[in-house]
Amino acid sequence: MSLMSEVRVLLCEPVRMMEGAAVAGDPRPERHSRGGVLAMHEDQITIQAPCEAGRPARQLTVRSGQSASVGVCRCSTCDLNLRIEDDNTPAFTAEITAGHGYWSVSNLSDQQPIRIVNMDDSYQYFLVEPGRRRVPVPFELSQIGPTNAPSGSMVTIFGPEPRRVLKHQPVCREAPARPLLDPGSTYHRVLRELCRPRLAGSLSAPLPTSSQIASVLSSGRRQLTARAVDAHIRYVSAKLDLPRGAGRDALVAVAIRLGAVQ
């Protein structure tokens, strides 16, 4: 079923999401607050074109069973429901389909892969190859854009709120697993301090030096040297099975992806 809704224009306001992202006001009255961000009704999603804070934002509502095409077109012949006008973003075309309690994306581009990023955790993302259709998206709040322009314009998707296991449904009572890393150890404190800039949500934030980490963690009689910090980083890299010679950027990415630091 094709999309029949009209494009709405709302005022774009910055919210707690990926760095530089901004979304417009409440797309639907049915949405409810979830940690400062508004969640969507399970039978529909909202698609929003890129916008700057304080500027008008264009939105589409897609109900269960409907689809909408979005993207950047250079041939001027694509019949897109939501066209992105941005000369700095490479051409890409995606089709967003709403289901009951979920949504999926199809890559209508013939050459350009597209990237779907979790706006609640920018380290969670996946790629959809050209021609792939109806790929389910596990994220509630997402952004979609071409892979070869990480800083280019991206389309925002307000998906359905994730479903949870009902209280009366049986669940597996497995024994609690041992933590991957000892949260009370010095090496864990070093790792957490190393990851702190990226945990704030910026993938490009510079990492602290060993001397900076040592200065932050040293207190009173417990003095930590830069050489000791280096040793702790080598130890935790080996503990997380990183290949020899892997840099600190790789360590931070793996540690955050595994949930070893928060």
C-alpha cells in the first residue's frame, strides 16, 4: 500500500540524541514520554526530513501496511514522498514500510549502500546493500543516510516503542553471568576514563592521553603514572581479544559495543 498522508511542517527543536541531530515537535498526540524522547504508536511511524534547530521540519506519518520513499535524487525523475534537498549529500533512495509494532527499510539505490543508525546509541548501526528489500530495523529511533557521507544529511525515523515480554509469560531464569571485566579494578577505571568522551555520544571526540588519564585517576597516596595507564590499556586490550597492535580507537569501540563500560 502506498503512502497517502500529506507532508506536515513543524518547528524543529534539538533533543537528546546523536550529536548535531534535531527533531521537530510531537508528530502525534498518541506519543508518550520515554526518557526525554517521545515514542510512537505501535501501528505507525513518523519520517522526518533533515532540519536545523528553529527551522521548519517536514514530516510524514506512515501507518501499518503503508510505505514512503525518501532520499536525495540527482536525476529529477524519482517520485519521492519526501525529497531531501542537499547538494552536499550523495544521492540515495530508501523506502520505509510500517508494520504492526515494527518497521523495515528497502534500499532502492542501484549502487549506494545506506546506513541505519540507532539514535539512542550511535555505536549500534548496520548497512543495507543496494537492492535489498524490507530489512527489519530493531531500533526505535533511527537515522538513515548514505554510507559514503557520514556527516551528510540523514532522515530521522520515529519507530514504534519496543515490545516487552509480558509479566505472565515464562522467562528463562538463567544463572547471572560473570561480568566481562571487573568493574572495581584499576584497569576498568582506566578503560572507563579512556572511553568517557565517546560515551557522551560523539564518535569523533578525541581520546585522552595516558598522562591525562593518570592525572584524573591519581588521588592522595594512590598515584598512577602514564606508563601504568599504558600497561592497563594493553592488559584490557588482550582481555577483550583485540589483535596485537590494535589502536585505542578500536579498544574504545569494542568496549562500548560489548557494554563493558557505561
